[in-house]
Amino acid sequence: MSDLIEQGYILVVGVPSVEDYCRLRVSAGLSPKSPEAAAAGLPNTLFGVLVLKEDKVIGMGRAVGDDGLFYQVVDIAVEPEHQRRGLGKAIVGKIVDHLKASAPSGAHVSLIADGTAHHLYAHFGFKPTAPDSIGMALTIKR
């Protein structure tokens, strides 16, 4: 963490603005979300982490869920020019530390790992669920 501070990065607990959220998702290669959807969803964040550099939000991550039984780690995103510096690991670490300190015993924490991101999440104890179960998704289209 001190390396990140020396590089001018600051991790803070918080939720991104709608504008930062939409920009970071696209910049990091995640699927775009509409400002309307972001405005409706972001207030439901249970715990969020932002990475700032020179007062600009360049990274984010969130935990969502029912705050007792089930949690999901979502929206881990870092601007491409700031990737490969340990920022994603710092974001996930802060989220996992928070959940370990606040979630009740037996709480289930899940995530969907895109591409090779499963290597990052494995550092924190996340394991593939297959063959016992598989992740599934449904995207609502209008």
C-alpha cells in the first residue's frame, strides 16, 4: 500500500459519481451502463472503494447484497493507463477486509471473474464453484 501512496494514489471508502462510474466501466472494458441505471443502483452499494490520483477517480470497486446473507463483489475497474500497479488488488483487498470484519459468519460472497481476473481473486480465497455449481447470468434487454 505504501508503494501506491508513493505513486500518488489514494484509496478511499466511497461510491463513485454516476459520471465516474459510467466512464470507468467503459474505460476498463466492462459493459456500459446507462446513467439512469447507475443512478438507481449506486445508492444500494453496501461498501465501495475509490482510487484517486490527483483528485480524479481512476479506479473503483463495490460490494452489493442483502447485508447479512449474500454479498457480491462488482465493478472492479481501473483505468487502463493505471493498471498493472496493484490497484485492483488494493481495491479487492479493502472490500474483502471490510466483509470479513462486518459480515456474519456463514455469509456467502460471490463474484464473476472476467477473463484472467480469477488470478487476482484467488489471492483473497475466492475459488471456482464448478463442478459443484456454475455461475449463471441473465441480462435484461429492452
